[in-house]
Amino acid sequence: MAESVYKVIEIIGTSSESWEKAAEAAVKTASKSVKDLRIAEVVEMDLQIENGKVTCYRTKLSVSFKYQGKD
């Protein structure tokens, strides 16, 4: 197996519906500009509350992708 190198970044997604949808939104958006996403790990979940009601779910992800260096 060839050796590989991966870079890890943190991204945050938001959703008015759920933490899962917030994570999906983050990955979907990141995949438009970052190629070869591999693994996403949930680092933190939080939410915004207004007038006693949840208004926004936020999911922070640690995402890895294969590093493509120049030869």
C-alpha cells in the first residue's frame, strides 16, 4: 500500500432542523471546494435558543482529506 498524507480541518454547519442536517450541510458545502474528503468526526454540538425555543443547531466537524502535494 502506498503511503498517504491527510490534512485535517474544522468546519461548522448549521440547521434549523437537527444536528445531523447541520453536519450534512457542512460536508456538502465543504465538498464543493475541498476535494477527496475522507472522514468527518463530530467534535462539538451546540444550539441557539431564543425565547425558550431552539432556533438553530450547530455541528462542528473535524474533516480529513487526502493531501495532494506538488511533485
